[in-house]
Amino acid sequence: MSVAARSAAALFGLAMTAALTAPCAAQSVADFYRGRTISLYIGFPSGGGYDIYGRLAARHLGKYIPGNPNVVAQNMIGAGGLKAANYLFSVAPKDGTALGVIPDTSIAEELLGTQGVAYVSKEFNWIGRISASVNVEAIWHTAGVASIDDIRSREIVVGGSGPTAAATVYPRVLNAFAGTQFKVITGYGGAPESCLAMEKGELQGCLTAWSTVKAAKPEWLDQKLARIVIQWGSRRHPELPDTPTMVELGKTEEDRQALLLYASATDVGKAVLAPPGVPAERVQALRDAFMAMLQDPELLAEVKQARLDFDPQSGAELQAFVTSVSDVPQAVVERARQVR
């Protein structure tokens, strides 16, 4: 073959390569998603908080994803949300057509050795959070508690449900790492039951959601019937600037790191994630769409009408938080496990 012929053949080959790769390059995120359906798996039954937020995202997210795919919510119930978490980690498609809402306690469940966990939290692609899960400890006015220091100096009786419930575990963890003297009486059916027992004088305090206090118990604050002494998280809620978090009450840096394992649930909150292995450009598109969705007037109207908590966080920020908590020293994890 002559030099000219070889040159022509080479040019033809380059042209064919360009022609073949152009459609691939042109298959942008929009081309991939156009006409597809995204399944959003919710690890809890319908009607609860996770389901409400998950379906809220499913109704509005698709219009902001390039290609405008349908987003369909599906409940995948089992093992307190772990069934969905494990499915998303190991089984679900890793192409961006599967999303999920899993327990806000996912990091703690993994690191503290909860049976049945088969995922690594920091390997998920966190897409974004609609709201934090802000729980607080309310102490009835008859207890005479003015601040957390009072609970360090004398016993305060609060209610819990099962042995692994937050209302049971959090006060005991704080006793170990912050020197408080909570006495937890278990056997209550949940926050409504223990808070009613507090109002009747059977208990001195109860753990409940801050949103519940605002929506269902405003008289606690207006009439100074109860004092919010702790927020069970790592960052102070804007509406509770003077109430300490459980993390900042730790006596040492190691104490605070151990408390952060438990408090991480507040920061994870009602979040949406994708499996590991999703192409980076689709993860970014999903994160961008999620942030755009949070400004949607229809979504905001739904949030207002339903009086939902709304405390968004970007996927990148949430990913960094999950990674930082997951990477705490093993010695800290072991200390935290001993308290549980």
C-alpha cells in the first residue's frame, strides 16, 4: 500500500472512530434518562415520615433531572429499613435508575455492629437531604431543671421504649460520655406515650421530635410547661440556638467523637441516596436536580401545607459528613459499642 493510500486509510479510520464515538459522547445524561423510570425505594411503610419525604421527592425530582425520567416510589419494608439499604448497596442497578431512602441511623447501625447490616455507608452516593431529624429532650417544669448542669448533679427520670430505641439509648450514652444522671424507665410504646406520662407526672422528661413539639405541643413552650435541655444531634438547630447538642456535651475529644456516632442520625435525616458505582456524571446530575427541586414552588407549598420540617443539605456536603463520621478511630467505635 502506498504512503498516500496508508494516509487515506488512517484518515478514514479516524473519521470512523469519531463517527462511532460521537453518539456515545452525545449520549449525555439527558439521553440516558429520556424515557426511563427511576425507582425510589423507601425502606419503611407508607404513611410514616420516611415515606412522606420519599414520595415528596419522587413527585418533584424527575422534572429537574436531564431527560425528565419518571420517578416511582416503592416501599421495601424489612429489618427496620436495613432490607432496602442492603438492596441498594448490593443488588440495585448501579446506573442511576435506583435511588433510596434508608434509616437516618445507617452510619451508627453499620459502625456499632447491628446484625444484618451489609453495606458501607460512605460508599453510597448521597444525593441530598430534605430535612434533618431533630429530636430533643423535654423536661417537665416540675422537675426544676434549668440547664444540663442540673442533670449532671441529680437524677432525672425519663421514658424509653425498647432497648435499642433512641429514647432509651441516647440518655444512657450521655450518662457515659457527658456525666449526666438520666434514669431511663423502659416499656413505653413510643414518644407520644412517654410524653403523656411526663405531663401526668409519671416521668420528668421524654425524647420527642422538635417538629412534634412545635406542631402538637406549642403550649409546652408558650406556657413554659417544659424546657428543651438537649438536642440529640451534632449541630444546633437554628430555632434552638441556646440549646446544647449531645456532641458538644462530651468531656473529651474522644467522648465527642463517640457521641457523634449516635448523633449522626440527625444530620443524615430524610435523605436520598444512590447505590455505589453510579457514573460520576449521573451522580452530579442527580445532585444538581435535587437542589433545584428544593426550590420548586409546588414542593415548597406541600412542605408548608403539611407543616414538614425543611432543612436541606447538598449531596456533596452530606457525603463529606458521612465519610468523616465513618472514618473515626476504631478505638472510639469500640468505646461507643460498649455503652450500647
